[in-house]
Amino acid sequence: MKISFEVWPNMPWGRLEAAGPAWNSWGDKPATWCVEQTAKYGYDGVDFIFAKLLEVPKAEYDQQLLDVRATAERVGIDIGYLGHHTTFVSPREFDRERGIESFKKALDAAAVLGAKSVCTLIGDGYYDPPLNVLLSRKDAWRQCREAITEVAAHASGLGLNVSIELLQGTILNRVELIERMFDEVGASNLRMTMDTGAFYVAVKPFMNVKQAIKRLGPYIDIVQIKDEVGLPTIVHCNHIWFGGGLVDFRETYEALAEINFDGYVSVEWEGWQVGGNIGVGEPAGVGLADFDRVAEESLEYLTEFGFVPRRSR
């Protein structure tokens, strides 16, 4: 497996507007600089949330993609994947249409960058935010299936995979629901993103995590690694500093090794945004803006459990 580092845009996300400084020390840096800095810390790859690549003026966008790929090739790391958490389910059809088209744009960008996949969670969830009060589950499922089918077809023409994140709060929050959706779509380039937070908060109450990883092994192409704490329901949870949550990193490593996982384990930063007891969204938490510290300490911590970049072996 390969270890990568995920770069987000310089903006609040989710509940971060109430979580101390909703920015980081890389936020105002060009994407090429982020690639160089990620390589400096020894990662195998760098991943971008697509919005980060949209921060430049429109006239500079195409050249930026070429520059990012050239920089990655020069410093010897991969562009692991792009993440674009866009709207696939909504009672507002124009939001859905816009979300699907923007995901196709992310796929086009991934092709230029040489990435193999673009991942998404099923925005806007269904359970979180509670669209269930506006939209029947049957309609939400249909919308989700149709959107995945459409973007998978676009990705196929580019030689790319679409990776869907199993995530609490979305309509795809169970192992069997991922399996059912993938069967209904029937696309050979459809894969799954495994988020450790989701697996230890949303999956574990229903299934042993190792069992779930083995069962979904043929689909998993991206692992997003973070620590997590649960709130009163499995829909609501918060990311937290590595070591302060419920994720069993040793079990995760062993399970991925058993299925011979050869994709990217992507370090996500959210839990470092606030250092308090309940993770991101805690208004009284002390924020951490030092992204260099995140990059360095994340690898130090994960190495204890077997997650070692190939470049370091």
C-alpha cells in the first residue's frame, strides 16, 4: 500500500466555521507548492480535493493542471486521486445536475493529472443533512443510482475509476447497501473509498471491521485514514486527533494487508483542525493551523501501526 497526503482548499468545511481557525498554513500556497511540500515529508503521493484546484483564476486553470502533474513527476510522487464531494441526491434538481456536471469536470482534471480515480461521498447525504424529510428513500436511491451510472460512464471514456465513499449520514452507509448499489449500476470501473472513521462509527455496530474490509476488498481502491469519535447516533460523528478516537489502526493495517491492498492510504487532516475532546466542530477547541506539523506527525503516528511509505522502505 502507498501513503498519500490530502490537500484541501483554504476554506471552512462542514462545521469548521465554529472550530477555531478554519484555515491552514498551506491554504494560500499554490497547488504545485503543496506537491513539493508533500514530497519533502516522504509521502508516496498527494491527493487534492478538487476545489483546491479551482481556486486559481479560470484563465490559469488548464495550465495549473499541467504544472501540478509536471511537479509531481519531477519530485517523484504520484497524484493519487481527486476528491470531489458533490451533490448526487437532492430534492432540487438543478443542484443535482450541477453536482453531476462538476464531478465530470473533476474526472476530466484527473485524466490530465494522471490520477486513476475520483472519489465522492453521496452529497447531500440523505440522513445528514436530513433530506429524508423532503425526499423518499426510494427516490433518493434512484437519484443516487442514476448519478453514479452517469459519472461512471463518463469516467470509463477517460480510463478512470469512480470511487464511492461508504459514509455515515449518506444513503450508502452500510456494507450491504454498497454491494446492492454496485450490483444495480453494474459498471466495471466502480470502486469504493473506505474511510476509517466511517468504518469504526457506522459499520462496526453492524459488522466486524475486518470482516467488512474483506467483504468489500474487491471494490476498495482508496483508504482515507483518520481518527473518529461517535456522537449520539451513527449518523453524527466527529474527526479527532490521531490517537484520541475509536479507530483501531493496527486492525486496519492487518485487514488491508490480508486483502493485499495496493492502493492509496490517504492521510486526512480534519481532526487536526481542533484539538479538543469531541473533534471537529467543538467551538471551544484550540485550532491547529500548522499543516507542516500535521504532515510530519501523521506519518510518525501511523508508522507505529505498519503504515510506511514505499519511498521509505
